[in-house]
Amino acid sequence: MVTYRDAFAKAVKKLDEAGVESSAFNCAELLGSVLGEDCRSSRFSQLMETEAAEDKLCELDALLDRRISGEPLQYIIGEWEFYGVPIKVGRGVLIPRQDTETLIDITAAKWRGKKSLTVIDLCSGSGCIACALAKTLDCAEIYCVEKSVDAAKYLNENLAMNGVNAKVIIADVTDLDVVGTLPQADIIICNPPYLSDEDMQELQQEVTYEPREALYGGEDGLDFYRSITRLWKDKLKSGGMLCYEIGIEQEDEVMLMLIRHGLTDVRCREDLRGIVRCVFGFKV
């Protein structure tokens, strides 16, 4: 009898031989997806000792081949957790990352306990930031601005799945006409494309599956910070907060931009890996 535990061990070996990092983690997630169970649950542990169905083994093998080809684990599974919130993902939308959770930590620390907040989430992508903020803060209004129609499909699905009442605007965040249609906000938050020319040439294989327009931020990676800061700073209420995710070693340039545009108390924060990941400031 071949059990799912036997299949798991065989799958780990297959990924190891193919050079896939974190093979056991990947296999647990993929097998959990095949079985329709959270791989961290007691039910999953029980199923591991049962006889494996042939159709499930074939399904697992197909998923392993996709992972070996370089396709991101998150795309294969179709859903990933961000700040405790389930987020649907797939081709055409940026994968939520733990680094980005730093944005939520910073914003929650400042605004938790405040009532009826207005939030504008720029370059919203999957909507992971908007969904997390809606679950964390008292948000009266949330506006999600996203240019990509493909990404917006996931954005709308994730807002609905998580019961988040937000207005989705399909538009370019660098379009001045769009800025004029939105209200004054307490929080403007953004994880923009910030990879430079050099970064794009050094992408890991699985990152190349993600949409280029969600990654590339111009020659030096700073194009969106320049445009967004200039166009959106005046949409902040007095005391309002502009908060960015940034790339590695971009903090000095982005902080200087915020200061030059009149924001105060400009700071940066590290993520859990000790990398400076966010820059934020406030309107007088």
C-alpha cells in the first residue's frame, strides 16, 4: 500500500533532485492543495497515513512538474495568505510577500483605534494590502487604484471573498485626472514597481512569471515614487500618512523625495529580515 506519506517523501526527493529550494515546504503545500486540506491541520496529518488514490498521485505529479519548471508555488496553488487574510493569485498579478506585511504593521501602529478612516491603495494589484487594512483598521472608505485589467480580476475577487467594501478604479496611478476624482485621505499606501534595470536582469526564474509592469520601476527603480509623491501628496488630509514599500537600499532617495515635497516626520522601517522595507511621512 502506498500512503500519502510515501508519496510526500517521493515528491520531496523529486524536487531535491531538481534543485528546488525548500522542497519539503513546497511538497506539503502542493499535497495539501491536491487533498483540499491545510497542510498544517490535524486532518492533513491523518490523511498522510491513508492509502493514496491514484488520481491524486497523478495530480500531485503534474503540480510537481509545474514547480520544477519554475512556476511559483503560489500560482500553482492559486491562493496565498497575507497578514492572516486569504488572497487569490495567478498569472497576471504580483504574489503577496511577507516583506509587504511591514506596511500593514506600520500603518496599524499609527492608526489603530482611529475611526472612519479613508484609505487609498495605489498599485493595488491583488488587493492584499486593502484587504489586510480593512481587517485591521476602522476604514469607512477604501479606494483601490490598479492599471492592469488582469490584476483587477483578482483584486475584485479578493475584495469580495474577504467581505471588503472598496471601490476599484481601473486607472494609471500617474494619471493626474485620476487623482482629481478621489477624496482626501487619511492614508495613502503603495507597493509600487521598484526594480531597476539591473534588478530586472538578475531576476530569479520564478519571479519572471510575475507581470513585468508590477516589477519594473524604471532605470533606477524610482520612477513611481517620483510621480506618486508629486501627484498624490495633496490628497492627504492634514496629519495624513503616505507609506511606501521600497526596494533594497532605496530608502535615502525615497525619504529625500518625501521631505522635498513637504512631508514631515519622514522615517523608514525594516522588515523581519532586517532589510529597510518601508518609507513613510505625514502631511502638515
